[in-house]
Amino acid sequence: MDGTTLSCAGVAAVARRGALVAIAPGGLDRAAAAYRAAREAAAAGPFYGRTTGVGANGMTAVAPGNGHGLRLLRSHVGGAGEPVDGAVARGMLAVRLNQLAVGGSGADPAWLEAAAAALNEGLTPGFPVLGGIGTADLAALAATALALIGERPWGGPDGPVPPRALLPAAVADADAPAFLSSNAMTLAHAALAHQDLTALLDAALEVAALSHLALSGSAQPYMEQVQAARPHPGQRATAQRLRELLGPDITRPAARVQDPFGLRALPQVHGPAVEALAAVDRVLLVEMNAAAENPLVDAATGQVLHNGNFHGAYLAQALDGARLALCTAAALSPARLAALADPRRTGLRPFLADGPDGSSGIMILEYTASAALADLRMLAAPVSLGTAVLSHGAEEHAAFSPQAARAAAAMVPRLRTLLACELVVAARGLRQRDIQPTGPRLRAVFDRCVAQLPADDTDRPLDTDIAAAEEVVAAMAEDHAVKGVNAVAKAGLLE
């Protein structure tokens, strides 16, 4: 953790895979310099949160040594709702540790060492999901601070862990506002959701490529000449990936002059989602490696600069755009599923059924896929249109980025189900047409389907097929996630 290089893959490595953390010496030096400057500034004049109250109490002077910091922490543990996912909580600790290493908070370097110790000992702070609106995750960070000083229990790999102090209470009392000034929980939640959705977006192209083969689709829409004529980066990247996946199969004869939009417009619809997730990644890289502190302590000049860098508008709006783009791209999956069920497109029996005439085959999967897409549409509703006026009007705007991050994370299981429905049908269509992909990645995916999906095409319950296909989609996504972690390791940031 050096305050400059933390990525979404790095957060996932720590939060989900138990990667150990170390604080770069430069990060400790920057934190120490800001800490010394903050102490000098607080002794010389008004300093929000240290010599004053917070929020509407920001103009109220606080007497030194009266326990203001500890009271602030205790009073701000007011979250509600279901417990936050443990990976998000660990990711929050990692993000806040890295931000403190940037310098600028004025917090004692002991905070960094305590956060690193908690992560490396497998300790997880516990708190509920509600309590933030995009102007710092106050409730989550306050609960974490109390766990660090031993006032609240930890979670561990095997269940609850009794309270354990990793930080002196006196340090927390002096520096409470400096630790709280962050959207670290939201950033961690968004980083993990970004990893999951990016991996599923990659998996979606693999499923679509199987559908392309089952439908004898035309490869013309993916040709470089077509993409160069309208060179949006995401569109071109999508078409290139489809060409790679199809490999030698790209020369197979097409069944139609023009395919339905689920194949023909795939680069144009999928591409914006690729670019939208890339935009989220860019915002997260800035935020996770930023001293987004209020006030900001400039160690070089000794200035204490009160500001609004805590506001989460950039992330909220990037997540809003990504969720909308993902929902639009996801809508092509039921369209391809419907084409696979249509004998006019496949030359096979209606709904790829086996058995007497009138058999339903995969008919119900159209309904399940449409239900999953309906949930995705609800989760795509933008949060950035909302606002709030709080603390006697002292804070009259909010980003609601935590809500955007939670909505993005909630998309993951629905998108996985949606792709699983298409995968069941595409695999059945390929089997019935006796087509096996020749591209290495697509063949590996198809072989997984053959190994895990039943080959019985007679009418029977298909919920087990969906569950098995979801496991295949999850494994496909995991392949992409591992590539991201390996890239971080290759860069020398993971041992």
C-alpha cells in the first residue's frame, strides 16, 4: 500500500483472496508529515472536527482533552439494515489504509499500522449497510474505529472474534475526524462490483459466441472493416474479442444475409457497457489513491484546507451510467435465447424440444430470463437524481454513491442467471446440431457445458440446468477475475 497504485484487482485480492498487505515506507512518511502539520495547525487556530464540532456544529468550539473524538465515533455508529458483506468490509479497510498512505488526512500513522494488522490477522469489522449517502461513510468507519480500539467485536474466518484493541484509544480520540473523512466502504463495494460485472461482461461474449455458432450467425458484423467505419473503442474491442473467440469458426457459412439484432448489433450494444465499466475503473483508480480529506492537511505548507473532496458525485454518476449500459447490453441475451427457440432460425424443433409434438422444451427459460432482465432494469434506475438536505442545512447535497454501488453489486446474481438461461439453450442447440467450437477458449467453455449440463432434451424440470449453468458462468467469470489478480501480481504489487 503506497497511496498511488491500488486497483480494483488489488482490492479484490485483499478482500476476497486473503492477500497480505504491507505499508510502503513512503506512505508512512507522508502520513507522519501530515500528522505533524495537523497537530501544529490545531494548536494555532480553528480546525474542523478537531477544535470544532462537525456538521452544523462546525462553528462550535470544542475544549481540548474532553473526549470529543471518542464521543464523535460513538455517536456516529448509527447504521441500520443487513450486515455488510465481509469482503466489502475488508476492502474498506484496504482502501482507507491506502488513502491514508497518500498523506493529507493528518491522522496518526498508527491508524495505518492498525488497519494493516487487522487485515493481515484476518479480522473483519462488522456494521450494517445503511448509513452513508455519498458524503463519507461515517457510520461504517466509526464502527470500524471502535473495533480498532477494542470497543466492538471483530469477525473472523470462523465466526465472531472478541473485541481486540489494535489502536490506542487516545489516538482515536485525537484523530477521529481524520479517519472518518472517506468513502472507503463505497469505493470497496464499487471496486468488487466492478470486478464481478467486468468478468460477467466478458463471459457474456463467450455465451453470445456459442449462440452465434448455434444459430449459424454471420461474422460480417464483427469484421474490422465494419468497426473501422465507426470506431468506438468499446465496439471495436467487442468485435475483436468475438473474432478471437470464434477463431476458425468465423469462416462457417451464415444461414442468413442479416441476423437479428442479438447478433448483428452485438458490438454496438455491448461496446458502451465495456466503455462504461472502464469509466468506473478510472474513477475508482483516482478515488482509491486520493487524499480526499476534509480538511486536507498540506504538509509542505502547513495549510489546512477545508473542502468538498468527500463528495461522491463522480462515482455515483459513473456507476449510474454503467448500470444503464449493462442493462441495455443484457437485453440482447433474451433476444438471442428467443432466436434459439425459433425453428425458423435454427432449423430445429420449436423450443429445442425432444418428445411428442407440442413438447415445451426450453420454453420456460424465456420467462426466467425476462424476469431476470426486469430486475436488472429496476437496479439500473439512476441514484444521481436524488439529493438530501442535512444537519440544519449545512450539508445540502448528496451523491448517493453507496446506493449506486449496492445496486451494481445486486446486478451480479441477476446477470449471472440471465446468461445461464442463454447458455443452457445455446449448449442444447449446439448439441442438437452436432456443432463443436474449434476456438480454444470457446471449446473449453463448451466442454464445461457438456460435463455439467444434462443431455436429456425431453420435458423435465430445468431449474437444475439453470443452477448448473450458473456454476459454469461463475467459473467463466472466475477465469477472468484470476487474470486481473495475476496482472497485479505481475506488476510486482502482490507477492
